[in-house]
Amino acid sequence: MLKRFFLLSGMGISLILVWFAVSNYRASRAIAEENLLGLAHSLAAVIEGIAVRDPSLRSLAEFHTTDIAFFALIDGAGRYRFHTNADLVGTSTDVDRFIAVLRNKTATASRVTLGTGEKAYEFCSPLYVPGETLALCLTLHTYRSDAVVRRAEFNTAVIFALLVAGWVLLAILYRFSLREEHHKMEMERRERLAQLGEMGAMLAHEIRNPLAGIKGYAQIIGKKPLDPRNAGFAQSIVKETLRLESLVSDLLAYAGNDSSLMVPIELHDLVDGAVSFIRHEAEAQHVTVMCECSEGVQVSGNRDKLGQVLLNLMKNAVQSMPDGGTLRLHGEKSGKSVTITVSDSGHGIAAEDMNRIFEPFFTTKARGTGLGLALCKKIVEEHKGKIHIESTPGKGTTVTLVLPGVKGQGKGGSQS
Amino acid sequence: MRKERFSLVITLAVVLNCLFIGTSFAGFGFGGDDLGKSGLDFNKGYDVNTVTTVSGRVASSPRTGENGHVFVDVRTAGETISLNLGPKRFWEKQEIPLRPNDVIAAKGSKAQGQDGKTYLLVQKLANRTTGANAVVRNERGGAGWSGGNMGGMMSNGPGGGMMRGGGGGMMRR
């Protein structure tokens, strides 16, 4: 909410500044035109005064100012009675607007481009001398008057540059704040994991050892029961202790910070090993396992941990297909990485659960620990890889693992 | 993904910045046309209305400037004017030395550039110190280096009615 407020405020201030710059620029052009018009009127008055005093117009040749590009007086027949270029005096003009000035008795002013390429300001007006009316054509240089426009252009450029620089800085600051927030969350997560690690170690000591004793006694009771009914109870105790042992092992694995040595592993062997563990359970549930892996592709990592990831994913897949289905494994080299996909045709994951599936202890199964996928994610990230899940409820789930490949290895060709 | 997006935003911002600055500066001397900093057309430009004669001392040796043209600064009574003497190859063929403090007289079309300087697109020039003369353009401004202009255009005499589009000017060339 606060971010949106600041963003909107920034945009509002930016828009005001843009409006100010544009309006300032537009006003400057009007000011320049006014300046030029005022100057033209003043000069026209002076020229008229000289022309009235000296009807021969020769005195006009002495009249010079730095603002005048040239000026001329034209009579009703269209001949130049005076021109700052003396060579043109007496010649005719074919410019209609000069004649029109005499006909309409009105002054005109406009920007023109001279033959030299210079942008100039042309002012034409009737000029009354004793006995006749002439057309005055006065062309002025614009550089001095346009100083205000140039200044406005510079200011506009500075405002735009500052605005852009401001927004870029803001974007950088926002980026840094996001990174800081991310780091903070990562630190909190690590802290939680550390606490979990301590708890796991305590569980290992306080639960695992008694659990081993309970399991051992239950196994003894199961072998020589005093009452035949106790054999079944003893088996149930052993089964539950095994499940609890598995839970404690998962918890220790999740909380632990094992930086084991990364070695090149044949992708084909890794997948085959994981499939052999699950094949029996899959066949029991009428699940067909299909495996397509490129030969000769190697992945860098810890064999046991990556095998555990694949096994967890395949177990989830098989459990999502209680009425049978197809489990596909596909592995190939893609660039410097190795991509492994595990797809099933099971019931899929509900959209509302997708955001939480990697959270520890989140489970949708009645007897699940909620550590399977969390552990997978942790192991994959420890391998500097990525895990991504896509699921369509009722149609199935695809888990994609991207793991670092082995350097200097060509693209795998054959498949099995 | 986020890193790529950030780079994209930064690139976009820099490009927009350059565009804005380019647009804002375009009006005063750094425009996108090929007329150069002065905004004057030294190759074909000339306006008979602004023809005048100036005389003064050479302020500095001739130098090559905009569009490969040769310019020499001349101090007159009231101001310093940059005389445009045509393209370098053309001027070198004229073999007229101009040295600082030479007294010269030049006739040509006067113009003020967008850089605020005053230029004279020289038609003819006389070095009064050495007595050398040069014709750079014909009476109507036809450039001596563009072949055929010298004779052909001069025969029309001054004051011909060539107009430039967009409401520009009076009589040209």
C-alpha cells in the first residue's frame, strides 16, 4: 500500500514536472515571437522616419543594425525602390505577398528560411511616405531573440534527464531493497533450519535410541509371543517404529547442512537405481514405469542424495495413481545442465496447494510427514539446481529438475 | 529472469533518456540534418537579398570546418565574420594565400548561423595586401566547385526569382 502511494506520488510529481517543462518551452516560443515583432515594429518606425525625412531613400543605406538580415521598400508596381543590396534597386519582385501588403494595407509576420539556409523572421507592412505608400519588407536575424527558446530547450532537457535519472535511481534502490528483503528472508529461513537442526539432533538422541529399543523388543515379542494375538501387535509396533525412524531420518536430512563431495554420476545409472527401488510398489499399483534417458550424460552431484530426490518424486507419483497409470522419467542434457522430468497421470495437485508444496511439514496425505518435497528442494538447491512443478488437477503432475552437468561433456545421443 | 528484466528496464531508461535529450537539443545547433552546427547550406546556399561587401583584416589562417569547407575569420569594423571559401579541394586550387593581418575585401551573401556566428558565403574575394583575387561563386551564388554553374547562371543576371519552399524568403540566387 505504502509502495503504491510512493509510486503514484512519484508519477504525479513527474507528470507535473513534464507539464511545467513543456508549458515553459511553449511559452518561450511565444515570448520569442513577441520580441521579434516588437523589434520589427521599432525598426519599421525608424525606417519610416528616415524615409519621410529623405524621400530619395538614399539615407536608408546608412542604416545598419546587427539584427537586420536585409530590408527593402517596394512600390505599387512591384519594383524595389530601396534594397540593402544596392544591385537590386530598380529590379522587380515577383513575390505576391509584398504586393498583397500594399493591397490589403495590413502587416504580416512569419518565420522564413533564406537562400543561405538561415532561419529568419520576415515582417512586411505598408510604409507611408509623402505622396505614396510603399511595402516594407524587413527580415531579421533570430539568434538573439531565440535565446529564450534555447534556454527553455536546455531547461526541458535538464528536467527530462533529471527525471529519467531519478527514476533509474529509484529502480536501483527498489532493486536493492528487494534484494535486502530477500536476504532477510533467507537469513530467517536459515535460522529456522538451524533451530530445526538442533531439534533434529535432540530427536536423534532422545527418540531414535529408545525407538531402536522399542523396535528390538517388539521384534523379539513377534518371534516368540506368549499369546498368539501379540504377534500381530508386535508387527504393528515394528511397522510404526520403522515409520518414526524414517521421519526422524528425513528430519535430520532436512535440517542437516551436509556439503558432501560432488562427483560425476551417470544419469542412466542414477535413474535406473531409483526405478529399481520403486518398481515393485509401482507394479503392485498397476503403474507402468517408462524411462527415457540419454546415454553418456553425466550429472555432477551426490549419488545418494540425488537418488533420494528421484525416489521421493517417484513415490509421490505412484501414490497419486492409486488406480494405476503411467509414470514417465525423461533425462537429457540441455546446454550446460541436465534436465530430468518425472511425470505422472495421477490426480494432480490442487491450485491452492501449489504455493505451499515445498513448505516443510505441509502434506495432503493422511500419513505423510510433509518433508518429502521440502527435502527434494533442499537437496536440489544444494546441488545448485532448480526444481519446478506443474500440475493439472485430474490429469497429472510433471516435476522438472535442472541439475548442473559435468564440464567438457558432449551432448548425450542414444536413449534407452 | 528477474535479472534480465532489470537489465531491460535499465537499457530502456538509458535509451529513453538519450531520445529525450536528443529531441530537446535538436533545435539549437545539434539537429539531425546534414547542415552542420551553423544550420547554413554552404554547398548550395546563397541569397541575393543578403549580398553585401565586407572588408577587414584576416584574424587567423584559413581552417577546414563544417562539411569540409574552408573558413577564414575576418575582423571588420563592427564584428568578426567567418568567410566561407568553398570546399577544401576547391580553395586549394585557387592558390591564393591568406595570412593573418592581410587586408581583404569580400563580396557575398551574409548569414547568421544557429551557432550565433556571422558568416559570409563569399562570391568574390580580393586580397589587397598581395593583390590576389578569387571568384568562389557566380553573381547569383552558383558554386564554382559544382561545375557548369559559373557561366550558365551568371547569364541570367541578378535578381532572378528562385524561391525556396515553405514560405521562405524573397528572391534567391
